[in-house]
Amino acid sequence: MEVSAGVGLSPCEKECLKWLVAGLRPDEIASRLHIGVKSIEKYIASAKVKMKCATRDQAVAKAIIFK
């Protein structure tokens, strides 16, 4: 899955969004990627800023729309 190329998301941010779209919670993503939950939360927060989203749900919706 890719989010709009012009947004400039890092590979980790894209990976986190991919798993959020799949329905995983941050703790489940952290377990799957073998990194800390705080790191996942940072990646998600950074992706939200880059995508100009106020909420995690909005970021997931944009990720689905823009693939």
C-alpha cells in the first residue's frame, strides 16, 4: 500500500498506516514490527501531520482513498 507519493511519508510511517488500515491497534503493530509502542505512536503522529489529519481515523481514511 502506498499513500500519495507527494506526501513524503517514511517507509515506517507507511508501514504503520498499512497495518492501521488492516485494523490493527498500535500495540499489535508494535508486536508485529518488533519495536516499541511509543515508536509506533510517533510514526502515526508524524504521518498525521504530513497528511494534514486531525485524527488517526482521518489518516486511515486518507490512506485508503489515496492507496
